[in-house]
Amino acid sequence: MNFIYIARGIDRLIGGAEITTMNLVEGLRGLGHECRIVATQEDIHSLTMEDCKQYDAVLTQHMWSGMGRQLADKIRKPLVYFCHSWEHVCKDGANPN
């Protein structure tokens, strides 16, 4: 499968989210999947429909979910949203389990 991953700041692996992102991308590539990383809003807006036909799904992480959703809607592909930490999603930090 071919994936496009919306992320930012992964050129410097300074924290858990960046490391998790690169582990996921490298793992997908290791399994034989294509995984392109797009890191800026300008890059997203410059993608044409022709560029995006090759992708099966859009991947993104919590901080960039807005840009990921915009791209997924634009190219009519599913969005897979990775959340490194659930505290930012659940009200008052409640455990979702």
C-alpha cells in the first residue's frame, strides 16, 4: 500500500511523538509499503490530484490532524489518526479504557 503521512518536526527526533512517527514510517517501509512524509501546509496545498492518486490512505498524528483531514477530504482517501497520548483527546484526562 501507499501512504502519505502528515507530520512535522520529525527531522529532529526530540520527543516521543517524533520517535513513534519515525518507527511507524520505518516499520511500514520495512514491510514493503510506500510512505511519503509531508511536513508543511504549503507542501499539502501544492499536491495535485494526480500526485495523490497513488496513495491508499492519509496518516497523521494528533497535532496535525486538521491538515491531515483537509488532505484526506481533498483526495477522497481514508484518514488514519495516530495518537501518541490519550490525555489530549479525552475530557479531563480520563482514561478511555
